[in-house]
Amino acid sequence: MINLSKSLNVTSISWDVNEEPNPCLWRGVSCNPPSNSSVIKISLSGVFLSSSDFLPLVCQIESLQSLDVSDNRLSKIPSGFLSDCGELDGLKLLNFSYNNLEGSLPVFVGFAGLEFLDLSHNRLSGAIDLELDGLVGLKSLNLSVNHFTGSVPTRLGKSKVLKELQLSMNKFHGIIPVDIVGYRNLTLIDFSANNISGPVPSAIGELSKLEVLILSSNALSGEIPQSLSNTSLTRFAADSNKFNGSIPAGITKHLRNLDLSYNTLSGSIPSELLSPLNLQTLDLSNNRLNGSIPTALSPSLVRLRLGSNSLDHAIPTAAIATLQHLAFLELENNTLTGLISPELCSCQSLALLNLAQNQLSGALPVELGILSQLQVLKLQFNNLSGEIPIQIAQMSKLSILNISWNSLNGSIPPSVASLKNLINMNLQGNNLSGSIPENIGSMTSLMELQLGENHLSGDIPSMPTTLQIALNLSSNLFKGPIPITLSRLTGLEILDLSNNKFSGGIPAFLTQLEALTQLLLSNNQLSGDIPKFNSLVLVNTSGNEGLTNSTTPSTSPESKKKGKLNSLTIVLWAVAAAAFAVGGIAILLYYY
């Protein structure tokens, strides 16, 4: 240990025999408890090591059982380390993860007691053949996040006692070899984010101890094997592949988490698929499933994602209302019909409710206000009618509200201004009338406001200065001069006032909005000279017959025919910008 401390010379670990002669008291060193004299564990994780010269000295510690040099800057494993440490029969764990190791996988000769080998998050490359075959006791192998190529390795220890195999985020290709079934003790397989293709061998069901199977983001095809119902799977992820056919019955028998999204699965959802008591998250979105949503639902469900399929009939609200742990309900982009039942609001834990792009009708239930934990509400592109209930303001945690492209009428309730956490409010494409609430300027978190394609009129009040993504007031009944209160929106990127009856000149203050990238003023009654804007700002002033001496680019004279297209353009830009701005919220919701 003294020679090792001199070789390291790393100030961050302070191994100084003069200050502390007992190495067992050094940081990162653990010794055998009874005598407290034999070093059994060394952890040098995250101490900024860049040279590997010290590694052979580690092998002089005959009692060593565990070596962790993860999260450093090591670029190679010296041959002297492999030859010398290979003779330490007691060495059980080697962790070289999160370094800069390059080249091909080293050949491990000896290492009779090695059980855990972690080389993940490096730059290792090439194919894998017999380099690990001599590890007779290997139980856990992690080679994830490297640049390995070739076929999926199957020579991973002659005694086949392997329990955990992690090969994700490499460049392995070819099929899943049936030989992998020879490792009957496997409990975890992670092949995600590779280029693996072909079907999953049906023999995989013989791995009776398998608990976690992750096949996401590959090019796997064919049907999902029915034999998986014979395993002990608690987590199965096969999203983002090319699986087809129907979902096999019984595969959720032991599952807590199932993700089959982004495939081409078809047929109806098996009636018992969502019912096992342990099931917590289920994602079948972006497939070709049809039929109705099953009514037998697990009381443990936290997340249910069935969006972007062809599901029809009514939402089984009576069954969903009993799910007290449900936080994420996503049923968007189907052909679901019926009303949004007040019963749905019994799910007190809901943080995200997405029923957009269906054929739902009727009024918004006033019981929505009960959902005090709700952060995202998306109901756009349905056939909803009636007024916006004032109780919507009771959802104090709401950050995204999108009820656009429905048939809502009445005025915008002033109570929405109490939603202090709201970042995005989209009421576009309805039949809303009256004026914009005067207190809307108090919404101090609002970054995007979409009110286009309505029948709004009256004075435009002071808007929140936090608006950055877009302010869309297009295709309404506003008239008079463009209000000077808009000059306060110094962080705004997109302003759409098109298809109204604004009159007078284009105010010079609009040229001073430094963050502005798009200004849409088409099809109004503006007159006078067009002020000079920054060349980076896209300005559309077409359809204003009184404007003269244009100094900014505009669209073709056929503006009146294209006025609606301008509004669609602003929607697309705003949606993209909103996705970027609220990405942090989406990530928090996902990891919830």
C-alpha cells in the first residue's frame, strides 16, 4: 500500500503514510473487519486519475476483493495489471466504468473469483469473441455505452453462472443468439440501443429467472414471444422496434413495468393485460391497436399510455376513477368518443392528463378543479363545447393548459390569471368571445399565449412580460391602433396580430423588440410607412392596402388567400419552441 500511495501521488485522496501509518484508515480503503489489517477493497472513484501506471501495484495486495477506479480519465488497462491481478483468486469486483478506455476488449486470463466486471461508459470498440470466456465465476457484466461491434457475444464465462448482462448503447448487430438461453441464471438482459434485428427467439421463455428484459431501440421484428409469460419478468421494455402481430396474453402476470410503444402491434388489447396487481406503468402508445380500453385495471397503475393508436368507444372512467395512484393518463390521438366524465376527476394523483385528438364531446366538467396535483392538461382537437369553467383556476400547479381547436364559447374567465405556475396557455381555434381578462398580466410564469382563431375583441391589456415563445392574437376582432403595452414584451420571439382590424401605423417600438424573430401583421387595416426592422426578423405586412414604402420582405400579393396559412405557420413554430422551453417539465414528469 505504501508503494501504491507513492505511485498515485493524487492530492484529492491524501494517502500519506506520515500522517496516517494505517492504510485501513485511508480514504477509499476498506479492510477485513476481524483483524482490520488486510486490505479487501480500494475505491478510487472520481479522483481525476489519468495515468494507469499504478494499476499493477494494486495486484500486489493479495487480499484484495474489490477495485473501483470508475469516473476517472484512464485510457488503458496495462497488460501487467491483467496478468498479475488475474492470479488473485479473491478478486471479485472490477469497476472501470466512466473512463476513457480505448481499443479492443482486453483478454481476461485467470480471475477465477471475479464476479462483477463493469467497463461501461468508455470508448472500447471491436467485436467480442473469447476475451471473457475464461471468467468462470462471472455473474455481472456491464459493457454498455461503448463502441463494440459484431454480433451479440455469447462466450461470457464457461460456467454460465452469469446473472446480469448489459450491452446497451453499442453497435452490436445481427440476431439475438439462441445460445444466450444457455445462461439459465440470467435475471437481467439489456440489449437496448443497438442494431440488433430479427425475431426474439421463443426459447427466451426458458429463462425462468429472468426479471428484467430491455430490448428498446433496435430493429427487432416478428411477434413478441408468448413464451415470455413463463418467465419472472417484472420489467419488459421492447419499445422503438418493428414488432408486429398481437400482444400475447399473460405477459404482465408478474410485470411492474411494460413498454411496447413505437412498434406496429395490432389487434385489441387483451382484456386481462392491465389487471395484474403489481402493474405500475404500461406504455402501448404509437402502435396500431384497436378496440376498446379494457375495464379491468390494476389498482397499482401510476402511468397509463395508450396514445396514437386506433382505440375507440368511450373512456372507461368508472374503472379509471378507482386508480388512486394514477399520475399520468395519456390517451391522445385515438378515436375515443363520449363525454369527459366527472368521475375521471376522482384520480386525485393525476399530474398529466392528455385526451387530445379524439372525438370527445360535451362540456368541460367543473370537477376538473379537484385535480390539485395536475400540471399538464391537454384536450385539444376534440368536439368539446360550452364555457371554460371558472373552477379550472383551482388547479394551482398547472403549467400547461391546451384546450385549443374545440367549440368552446363564452368568455375567458378572469380566474385563469390565478394560475401562477402556467407556462403555456393555448385556447386557439374556439368560439371564445369578449375581451381578454385585464388581470392576465399578473401571470408571471407565462411564456406562451395562443388566443388565435376566436371571436375576441376589445382592448388588449398589458401582457405578462415573461412571454418569450409566442403571443398569438390572430384571426379575432381586435381593432384600433396596435397598443403600446406590447413594447414591454422585450423577450418575445413571435408576435402574430394577423387577420384582425388593427388600424393606424406600425409603431416604431416593434423594431426595438430585440428577441423578435417573427412579426405577422397581415390582413389588417394598417397604413403609413413600414419601419425598418432587423434583417433577421421575418415580417409579414401583406394585405394592408394603406401601407407604403415597404422596407421589409413580405409574402406574395395573394395574401388574403393565405391568411389562414400564416396562422398555421405560427402554430407550428410555437409548438416547436414550446417543446424546447418546457422540456425540463417533461423530463421531470417522465422521471416521476
